[in-house]
Amino acid sequence: MADFYSLKIADIYKETKDCVVISFEVPVELKETFKFKQGQHITVRKNINGNDVRRNYSLCSSPLDGEWKVAVKTIRDGIFSNYAFNKLKKGDELLVMPPHGQFYVDVDEKASKNYIAFAAGSGITPILSIIKAHLKEEPDSTFKLFYLNRTVKSIIFKEEIERLKNNFFDRFQVFYFLTKEQRDIPFLNGRFDKEKLGVLTKTFIDIEDTAHAFICGPQDMIFLIRDELMAAGLSADKIHYELFFTGSSEEENRHIAEVIENKTDGTEVTIIDGGKEFHFIMDDDFDTILDGALAAGADLPFACKGGVCSTCKCKIIEGSVKMKVNYALEEKELKQNFVLSCQSVPTSKHIVVDFDV
């Protein structure tokens, strides 16, 4: 069952001309339920003009802050982002799912590690939470942030980042890159590319001494940085990333078409959720387990429906599926039969899916 709780808006303010920051009031009896790790996100739910709208937003506060804050950047035709920016106010209530997600590494107060992070635009939100947690709880660790924006005025949380730099001046460095505004240093102008990353990995980043790298932003940027860091010698298990949005390539579109073409019709599905079983037969009108289950009346956790957030993660106990895309699950999870129900197309006549694991 998708567990949502009604939370009151404690505060809401404009951080930039197209971004609002929302703070939630979490009552004492729910504080344990809403405990979170740095880098995790929440799912918010709101009925807007008759539509059940769900969106994921990363917490920009750290677990040490004692508050739950997210940044919502407006996008063209964004149903929830425009609602939040224009109509949401202090005292209103939203349905919120407790924090979840795997975009973090555990904090170790005895550690002495060097971390790096790359962010673009609103991708700073989970990164900021991660930076604050490690700097405050690991007094011997360092962090370098490479942050891409259009202009200085569009930099989200710039004041907070500068405060962190002042408070941890010997352990935290930040480099701002701008695409629509010229800097005095030419290197800091424009997007990340192979040439820039080559310079960074040779001069600003000590690959051998880097414990972990965190990346958050558009798909193309993430995969470029990941590949260049690996080419420079950083092992894949030290690179962690979270996509905010994706765009399907021609290759992905061909794969999706092939998966749909090989769908098994009339699959009998058993959903295990909240200790109870829900049975239905896949309708020809729906490709994925999630869509089929929702149409049959199941109440399951989901948010992005794009294979990005992992809110709908579940485990295949019996039967088989093929996923259209997967941007959220790691190789070790795939080997354990975890899938994203929003992307899973049945390839057997009977499937048992467990959402409780």
C-alpha cells in the first residue's frame, strides 16, 4: 500500500525567480516515520483539477537539520510545479510519502575521506543534503562541488552554499560554472564537456584519493561525467548518480518497442503488498504491471513513472518481466530480481510481485 500522510506547509518562499522552497511541519508522532538519510527524496501527492498528481522531490535539508525541505523548480506545463509556485501557501496541506531512495553512502564520523559532487540547476537539492551531512558528521573529510547554472541569479541555495564555504573553509570548495553569463575565468563558462572534465580530473580532482563522487542533473550530463571519471580511473562503485529527468534515445525507443512486442497477453498477476495479496489479469490496454494493477484497483506506490525514482520498486517472486528502461536500480538489485513496476512488461503467463521486500 502507498502510505501517504497529510503534512502541513510550515513555510514556503521563493529561492529564485523560478524556484520555491517548501518546508513541511512533521508532527512528533510522525518524526520516526519521516526519518531520512541525506540524499533521499519524498513523494508528494495532490489532486489538481481532478488529476491525481504525484511528484518526487529530494530533501535539501540534512538529517541533522531537524527539518524537511524541498526545492520545486517551475517547468513549462508542469502541473505540480506551477501549482506550488502560484497557489501553494503556508498552512496548506499535502499528502507526503515518507523519505526513500538510495542516493547516499553512510556517514562515518571516524572517516577521513575526500568527496566530489557535480550538480546542474535543481540537481543541487540532494547534493546539498549530502554535503551538509558529511561535512558536519565527518570532521576530517572534505568536499568539492562543481555546480552548473545559467546565471548567478539562477543559482539555487547560493547563500546557503556560501555559508557552508565560510563555515568549512578548509574542507569545502565550490566551483560555479555558468552557461548564459560570462565569468572572468573562461574555464568556468559553458557546460561540462570532455575537455573540461579532462582538466578537472588532472588538476582539481585527485582521482586516487577520491572516496565517492555524487552526480545529479540531466541524463546526458550524468553519463558524460560518469564515463569521464571512470576513464580517469575512478571505479564505478564509487560513482553515485540520480537523474532528475530523461530523454529517450533512438536505441532506447527501439528497445522499448521490442519489449512491448514480446509482451505476454493475459498474464495472471499476484501482487503482495502490506502483507495482503491482490490478484488480477493484465488487460491488453496496459503494458506494465503498475498500470495494469492501478487499472484493476490496486493502491501501489509510484511517482515518476519514468524509471527514474525507484518509488515503485518491487521483487519478482515468480514469473518473468522485461523492463522498458531502468535508470534507478543497480546491478546488484537486478540480480536479486528487483524491478521497477512502472517499466515491467510481463513475459510469462503467471507473475508474483512482492512490494514488501
